[in-house]
Amino acid sequence: ANCFVDSLYDGMDFDCNVSRARFELICSALFVKCIEAIKKLLEQVGLGTDDISKVVLCGGSARIPKLQQMIRELFPNVDLLNSIPPDEVIPIGAAIDAGILLGR
């Protein structure tokens, strides 16, 4: 992917290319933190990965293939639901919930 920032500092532009492998290496600690947060949540609510049947991916980070792979590895027998664009999942869910609360 190409990253370009016009006039990043003192009128100088920033332009670089980042391969997927490099991106994954740079972000690997963040991916691990995401998985650790999921594990901690499951522990707090007393559930195991086998108790989960579906996972809804949401947010822009849900588009990252490496993170999807790590989630699949954590939940090997689970359907990853990603048919709705990940950045639209929360607003759509909120709208559905609002409709339910309003009796519609």
C-alpha cells in the first residue's frame, strides 16, 4: 500500500510503500493485544471459545486479513460474519435496536 501525506512537516511531503508483510510485522503486537482482549472478555464472562457460534467482525480493523486469520485460529469452529461492511455493522445494529425500542 502507498502512504502519502502532503506537507507532513515544514512543507516536506511524506511518501512510502508498505508491503503486507511489513504492515503485519509492524502491527503484530497490536494484533496480539486484540486477541488477548477477546480471551480476557471470554474469561470474565465465564465462556470458552467453544461456547461461541458466530463472530461479527466490525470496525475498520476487521478488514485486515492477518487479524481475521488470528480470530479464525482462536475460534476454529465459528462462522465469521462479514457480509455487512465492518464499518457499518455498529450503526446498522444501533438503528435496528432503536426500531425495536420504538416498537417498529
